[in-house]
Amino acid sequence: MESKSTFRRILPYLLLLLFSGLILFVAFHIPQKTKTKLQTLTDPTPKELLSMLQKESKIASTEIIVHKIGVYESNTEFVSINPATWKLGTRLCVIPVDIKILYGIDLNKMGLDDIQLQKNDTVLIRLPNPEIIDQSFEPVSNHQEVVTLSTGQRKKVGESTMQQVKTMAFNDVVNNNKILKENFADEIIQNTEIVFTSMLKPIGLTPKFVTKNS
């Protein structure tokens, strides 16, 4: 009986000692694992940095939807007008077109020469200029949205003519890169630099950005 009583008295101390040993074991091993992980991120090569940055292609671009109206004039000339500058006149076919544009920095155009490790843990990054990366236009699914006029001897507007109008409106938008640049380029570059900086700072690198035409 006395031995059982003694064991019960020392049991809390044994548990406390076991718990303390477990804490020391964990505390000793966690820094070793952390150090090993950090070692894989220190002194990266330009190839490793390029691969890491190119995985963030989504943050370097934005999708833009442009609503355009394509107009086929009765004199067979194709024109494109903005709804804000609508003018009355003789129209044969008026078609709304939704144009999707992926605009931004194409990180796949970056090469090893665009990542240069410099003194004082600085890395020079040359970013391509923002541009149209991808483009498409939605077909007119609801033909009730298409306004057509056919009087007298005029021929009815067929599907091929509608396709020409949509293509014309599409080309009018994507060929005007100046408007896209004025409205989106600076913001995309700034956002890309912010994200890249947040990625490089934790591994001890300070980025310096330039565009390829600088």
C-alpha cells in the first residue's frame, strides 16, 4: 500500500518531467527544419528567380471587356462608332459586339538576361511592356439585338455580313493599343512590382525594375 501511495505522489512530477522533455525535443528540432527550408531560398540563381516570377502571370495582366457597336452603312463601307458619339443616318446593319482582351505583361517573354543579380543583394528585373496578350469577341447569340434595315431593292443582311461587321468592330478595338496603354499600363506595372517585391524581400533580395525599352 505504501509503495502505491508513493507512486501516486510522484506521478505528477514524472508527467511534468516527461512533458518538459517533449518540449525540449520539439524546440531543438524545429529550428533545424526551418533553417533547412530557408537555405533552399537563399542565394537563388537567375533561372530559379525567373521560374518563381513567371508563376505569377495572373497578377501581371487584367481582362477587359469592351462593348462596341459595329455598323454596316448602306453604301457598303464598314465603319465603327462609339455609342457615346451616335449619329443618325442610313444604316443597313447595327450589331453590338462584346470584345474580350487580356492586357498586361507577358511574363513568358522574360528570359535569363532579364534577371541580373547585382551588389548589395539587389536584383535587376527587366519587365516587358504591357501589351494585348490574348483577344477574342463573343458571337451575337441573340439576333434580336441586331438592328437591320431592308427597304426597296436592298438585299437582306446575311450571317456573313454580320460576321464582317463583328470582325471590323473587333479590329477597331484591338488595333487601338494607345487607349489600353493610357488606361491600364501604369497600374499593371505598379501592381506587378508590388507583388514581386513582396516575394523577393523575404529571401533577402531588393528588386530594381526597368522596362525593356528603358
